[in-house]
Amino acid sequence: MVTTEIVSIDGHQAVKLPDEYRFPDATVSIRKEGEAVILEPVRAKTWPAGFFDAIRIDDPAFARPPQGETPRAPSVDSW
């Protein structure tokens, strides 16, 4: 079990996170389950800029197979 120190800063508590537990961003969500306090990274609400432009699928296995002919739309008279 890894342990760490709780420090007081201006009347608030803070936890010193060891390097292997650090979060990549400055915001986390916090919740309690029983006596456990759980911190989780907040997921981005949008895709990063250029995300979809960077996706390239050149593998023919990802090609859409032939769908056949498109059926005729029903005529208004057949309703």
C-alpha cells in the first residue's frame, strides 16, 4: 500500500500525490464511496482540434461492401 501526506493550505486539505499518481490535467472530479474519496480525471467534452482530420483508414477491410441497387421509393398512388 502506498501512503502519502495530507497538508493544510489556507484552511483546506491537500494531498501530495506521488509521481505515479499524478493527473495530466489541472481538474479532477471528486466523490465519496463509503469512507473512500475518489479522484478521477475529467474527460474532455469535445474532441481535440484536428482529431478527425488525423484519422486515416487506408485498409481495404474498412471499405463499405457493395450495397446493391437502391429500391424504388413507393409512389404516392400506392399509399
